Amino acid sequence: MTSRNSDGRTDKEPAGEAAAHDYSSTLFLPQTEFPMRAGLPQREPELLKRWERIDLYGRQRQAGAGRPRFVLHDGPPYANGNIHIGHALNKILKDVVVRSQGALGHDSNYVPGWDCHGLPIEWKIEEENYRKKGKVKPDFADAAAMVAFRQECRAYAEHWLDVQREEFKRLGVEGDWAHPYATMAFPAEAQIAREIMKFAANGLLYRGSKPVMWSVVENTALAEAEVEYHDHTSTTIYVKFPVKGYRKSAATAGGLPKGLEPADKADDIHLFPSYEGASVVIWTTTPWTIPGNRAIAFSPDVTYAVYEVTEAPADNWAKVGEHFILADNLAEEVFKAARVTGYERHKEVDPTHLVCAHPLAGVKGTKGYFDFPVPVVAGDFVTDDTGTGFVHMAPGHGADDFNLYISAKLGEVPHTVGPDGYYYDHVPLFGGHRVMDDKGKDGDANDVVIKALAAADRIIARGRLKHQYPHSWRSKAPIIFRNTPQWFIAMDKDIAAADGSATAGDTLRARALGGIAGVEWVPETGRNRINGMIENRPDWVVSRQRAWGVPIAVFVKDKGDGTVEILRDDEVNRRITEAFEAEGADAWYKDGAATRFLGNEYSPEEWRKVDDILDVWFDSGSTHAFTLEVREDLKVDRAFNGGPDRVMYLEGSDQHRGWFHSSLLESCGTRARPPYDVVLTHGFVLDEQGRKMSKSIGNVVAPQEVIKASGADILRLWVCASDYSDDLRIGPEILKTTVETYRKLRNTLRWLLGSLHHYREAERVAYADMPALERMVLHRLHELDGVVREAYAGFDFKRVNAALTAFMTTELSAFYFDVRKDALYCDPISSVTRHACLTVLDEVFQRLVIWLAPILPFTAEETWLARFPSEEDSVHLQTFPQTPAKWRNDALADEWRKIRQVRRVVLGALEVERAAKRIGSSLEAAPAIHVTDPALFAAVSAVDLAEVCITSDAHLMPDEGPADAFRLDEVPGVAVVPVRAQGRKCARSWKISPLVGTDPDYPDVTPRDAMALRELASARRAAE
């Protein structure tokens, strides 16, 4: 039998160059089944099934037992449709937080939740189950109809909850999907009822009549968080309010208006003899509110004067000889709008104590309805930027108007417009006319009001203005402000203790502002944003006039003065909440509910049930009460109280006025502290041009489509490569770049896996015995460990991603791997360099894969299992490996920085040669490297420059080199002269060397390769 040598030759074959031996089988080439093509759309679902099979979430909880807890409390998405790219951004960020906090050593868990009540679902049920089918909407006064309708809403929410759950899981989000929370769960509804009862008990819940934002389309009050601002074109008018005089009290107090003299009158209002016929002029964008006018506001900081019209067209509304009181800074603008071509300024006027007549006073058909004095009062919201310097006050249609009117004690606030947008019948001239219809379109109210004012000769100009106006975020229709009885939570009332006592200054506003200071806000700008909102917000409107939600579960009786008394009885409350626990909030609406809950102690004729439902923001603001405080897996000893655990809330930046806001108020009102320790906010997702996504534009990026084409890990990489604190952009080109980045990362992992096929723990090299290059790589791992830990702890995922991507592509693939491929593939089995490199690759692998796992959970898991196959193990059960302090070597890192500077010049010179086709591979070169910088020369003298530069040889000289040598401006003191390598090409390593052929047994390889072949042959014989 003919035997073969280790290089594949038979004993009888010649060993000369002509043999052309194939030595590939003698190289330690990478070997792995880890595919280059990821196939994520197919592979990811398999890993999801695996995680479910091994109960990964449960095993994470077991592994984290006893550690400090980091709980990310899920802000509940709304269960009414497929998820969009904004949902994907939000859930991915949450999952990265949870996974990274777990890897940092916390018991970090995630319980998903859903917001299930509210108008969008109710609206959808009305549309799909009634309007489209031509059916009449249920009469909610009928208990059975109300409960049946609510059950339809519940079924709709359950359907979409299940759909969204699967879509969120497909993103790779790990959580307790089998046991989520939902605001419509019976225990949740019971707890929400308990929370509003707490506000009733501490005195903050009250029923009042105030102007609130009202949706005519949806027929309900709205909170600020339910409103968005869009362009709207309004009709504008300038209206005359005839001056009657000044209040008599001003004369007796010595406070007469400047420039005006008293007349001898006996009534409460004195006339101005000098300026009878003068009018205060106001400007408004809502003519329909004029019937609700009861006062005029001015600013003490603005200068006003009487102006006389001296020249105007004959057919003009503003007539020659008329006198108008205006702000000096706005007079020119007003007269331009009124087509007045000449005017004269008379005396300056102090409007304090002025009294006007309503512009519709005395008009035929008004039956004296508008015949009341209209006082002029100082208001801090008045400016001379636009308008006339005066603001018409309709206290039933605006918060500023209402607050000033009430504080000045000017009288009763009128009710002029009903919930359907129609003027009430008691408003003369306008009863039956409509401000807005149920489609959100303008009614005829503006037109009829303007016509009435024109007929009364009270308008001097009209126009159109495009401006930002509040719209319902659900129906997208404009809203109105209208005075209506609602339930409020007071912001500035002292909070009562259980015994009825109260501490002065202990208000909901004070508690919330104090709580904000103790919370970590990411980014920090969030603190100022929510602080400003709390400082300026009015009382919280918590009632809605709808059907699908948790009722304001209290009983009241009228006190006879327009106010109500709330029944405070623990036994009644217990009966209510126990029923909710067993039957859900539907129990409140069933026949006989009042008698059932009041029991024998109270009469339903005296105490009536409140049927308004709670603002859904109160529902979601209460989630902490039926999750964090109830579930054993979520209970925490919070950092807010000095404990080791922390609770994070993470949502879009709009939630400063939404969930963050309502949760803060709810918790501070009932527990005197915020429910969270950390609040992180992210921006919104725009297209590649920075435009809002729109189906009509066709720029919508659906997460489902991205996953189908590329996989969820691509979406996750996009999220973590972006600055989430600002708005993010996504589109085909951005995704293409993300895919390319992923490909490079995957190839790095694949090469690691292939090379580590040859790693043996018994051949591990101690740190002290490693070459300098290996110790430099370990130093970089030490540096990265600090960066990764700090960035993950600070929720700076872009920094993590950037650091790891740069390390893997630039430092590993393009440098370390490149330099060490020759030693790994070709060195003898006994090579310390080869073993040291494999040892370092093992350390690199352990860290990279675990560091990447929060960002790329599918890829990290696939990579981990490719090296450590196991039925039970998972990379997501690992914590970040500890990195030895001895690996840090700043001096060595500085030396390698210098070496790599010189290497850059060499590679630049070789690239010129390659472009000119004077060489092909860099192994054809043996450059002459001239270094005059002493520090650089000392550094490169300590290493094998040919190895570092991947050439066959290199010659180092301490001089400037020839003038035509290759140089780089950014690396002074280094010049390179490309020289072709001398000798023959090694048939195994492909290096060119004069030593090829010096070994008689292996005449076509270098002595190093000959030694490798001998050791390999010996090892194979031993194995036989």
C-alpha cells in the first residue's frame, strides 16, 4: 500500500515545484455551519418557538431571583388595530431595556399591557355594528342595551389584543405574554373604581361647571392629551362694544379713568360726557361666541387711546366721526383691516373700570337678553401682538375667560351651546342654529351672528385667518369650548387625610412638582417639559359622556345650590368594587344597580348614581395600582423610597401630556409620590425625507413588511442605530444601509465561529504569555466593557451599537482578524501565537454575543447555539461577563496606536501599487518603511511589521526616505517605498520568501510551514 505524507504527496512523488501540491487540507481554516445568509424571516419564528418551549421568560425570572429589580411598566397601547412602525419602535426599545438590564445583573421583567376602554373602540362598534348596517344606536338609558353594547366593545378589544400580542412577539419582545394586564379585566376595573373613590375621599373630586374642550362629533368632553393641533381657517371679525361709562365705585375710590371726566348721574354707571358714542373694539376668531360674551379683558401693560375716524369710504362699516378705543400698537393694523384711510388719535385712556354695552343689546327680538353691562377688567393673557389690545370674554367658552370672570366675581357663567353644537333655545336670535355639525363641519352659527352684528351696526371689519386650532385626535374634527357640568380633580385644593384634616399647601400640584424632581428623566429635557405642564395645567376633567369605560362609581345628591354632595361610605364602596371584581364594571349599569349598592342605608330617590365614565387617561394612569402593587413578579422596593429597585416608564414624547402626566397625578393624589423612578421618551417615526407617514403619500413603512422581507433583527438594528431622543427616519435606503451593516456584523460572527472550531480549552494561553497584539485586543475588550455597561445603564443604545459595530468591522475584521489569519491558518499546532489568538477570540466571542443580545436577540441566540448547542441553554440567560482589570494596558494601547498609524501609510502605498497593477496581493510586497519620528520608530521596531502589514517582508529604516516615497499628511515622519518581495511563493501560506525550498522534505514551502506540516503529520499518526 502506498502511504501519503501530511501534504498529500505519496512517497514516490517528487517534492519539487512542478508537483503543485494542494495544501488546503493542512490549513486550520474556519469551519462552521453558521450560514452567511441569515434567512431571518424563516429562522426567527423557529427561535420564538424555542423560547416558548424552554419557557425562557420563566427561566429568566428564576435566574434573576434575589437580584435588585428593574421593572419596565408597559404603557398600554390601544387595542384597536394592527401595530404600526411607531409601536415597533416603542416595543423594541422596551425589550432592549429589559434584556440589557437583566444582563447588567437585575431581575428585569416585562409584563405587557393594553388600554381597552374609550371612544375609539366605542366609535368603531357604532360604525361597524350599527351605522353600516343601518341599525339604530342603542338607547343607553336602557340598562340591558347598555350592557350589551359594552360587551360588543369588550369583544372587539379582546380580538385586537390577541392580534397585537402576536405582532409584538414577532418583534422579538420577551415578556409574560401569557399573563398580560388589560384595563378592561375585571380586577383592573375594580381597582380603577377604587382609585377614583380615593379622590372622592380626599376631597379632590368635585362636580363643577367649567368650559371644557368638547367634541361635537364624539359628543363628549376631551382632555388636553386627547387633542392635537392642526391648521384651520377661521372667520375673524372686529366688533364694537359701545362705552356706557365707568363703574361708580371707581369714582368714590378715586380711580377715574385717565382723560375722562365724571357726569352727574345717580345710577351705578357714569357716562363719559366727552366721549359718548366711543366704542371698545375687540377682535375674535370665533364669532359664534359673541352671544356668550359677558366681559372684556385688557392689559395694564398696554397703552390705549381714543381714535376718531376722519376719512373712510362712504359704504364702509367704520364711519367717519366714530370713536374707537384701541391699543396704540395695533391701531394702524385695525384701521387697515377696516378700510379706514384717515384717523386721528385723541386722549390716552386707562380702561380700568370702563363699562360697555353688549353689541346686541337692544336688538329687536332679543327680549332684553343682552341688556346687561359688560365690564372691562385686567387680564394677564392680553397682549398687543395681534387684534385690538382687548379680548372679548365668553366665560362659557374659554378657560382664561372663565378663570378671570370667576376670580373677578362678575356673575353667573351662561350656558349658550349644547352638546350637539346647537345654541340652546333660550338664546334669542340664535336658538336652533349650529356651531358645528356631527361631521365636524362648520354650522351656520358664525354667519347668523355676523349678520345680526352687522344689522346692529356693530362690525367694523371681517376676514379669514389660517391658524393652529385644537382637533380631536380620534375623529380629527375641530373641537369647541363649552361650559358644561363635569367631574374634576382639583389641582390646588389641600388634600384631606383620612380624619378629614389637611396640611396647608399639600395640593396635587405641589405633590406632582415635588415628585418630578426625584425622577430620572431620559433625556433630561423631559423634566422641564412635564414640569411646565404641571405648573400651568387647570383642574383635571375626568368625566366623559360615553358608554365604554369604568364609571365614576360614586353616588351624589343635589345640595340645592347647583353643587352636589358625594356619598362617602366604605361599605357602599366595598359592595361596588366586589361586584366589579366578579362581573366587571358592567355591574354599574345593570337593572337595580343603585338599590344593590346603596343597600338599606340609603334611598335611590335621594342618592343618584353617576353614569359618566372616567377619562381613559385615568384608567391608564391607574395601571400601577393593579399591576406593580398587586402582582408578586412586579412588586418593588423602589428607589424613590430608598430601596434597591427601580420602575421605568418608557413611551413617546407626546406622553408627557398623556400617560406620564396622568400616572403622575393619579399616584401623587393617592400615594403622595410618582409611580416611576425613571421616565424615558422617544421621538416619532418619519419617512426618509422627514415627512409624517401617510397612506395618501404612500410613504408608510409597515413593520410587518420589513419583518417579512428582512427580519425583526433588522428593525431592531435600525432602532438601536438611531437617536431615539429625536424623531427617527426610516425608508428603503435607510433599511438598505441597515441590512448592509447587519451583513458585516454577521460575517464577523461567522468568522469567529469558524475560527473557534479549532479552539481547545486545554491550549488556553495565560495573559502573561500572550503576544503584544493579543494583549492589545484584550485591552480594547476592557475599554468596551466599560462603554457597553455605561451606555446600557444610561439607555444609550446608539452608543452601544456604534461602539460594537466599529469594533467588529474596523478593529476586528479589518485589522486583527486580517493580521492573524496567517498565524491561525498556517502556524504549527504548537504555535503560542495561534493558541493565544484562539484564546482571545474565545474572550471576544463571549462578550460580543452577550453584548449584542439585547439589540439582536435572534442573531445572538443563533450564534450562541452554533457554538454551544443545548436544548435548554440560551444567550438570554447570561449576564455580561466580568472583564479582568489586568487587561487594561494604556501604554500598550498607545504603542499600538502608533503602529497602526505607520500601517496606514504602508497600506496606502500598497493600494497605489495595486491600482497601478504593479502588484496583486499585498504578499507580493516587501516595502521599505522610513520613520524619522523616534516614538513611532520605537513602537514599530518592537513588532514584525511584515506580519502587521500583511506583506511577505518589510524593511524598517530610521531616515526620511526618498522624495518620491509615499506619504500621508496626517502621519508625518513616515515614508514608504513599495518594493517587490524576493524569493519564491510558498505553496501553503503564499508568502514570498528566499527561504522557500530550504527544507529538503518540503521544498515548496517556508520553514515555518514545513514545521507545521511535520507537526500535523505527527498528530495524525498519533490519532491513528
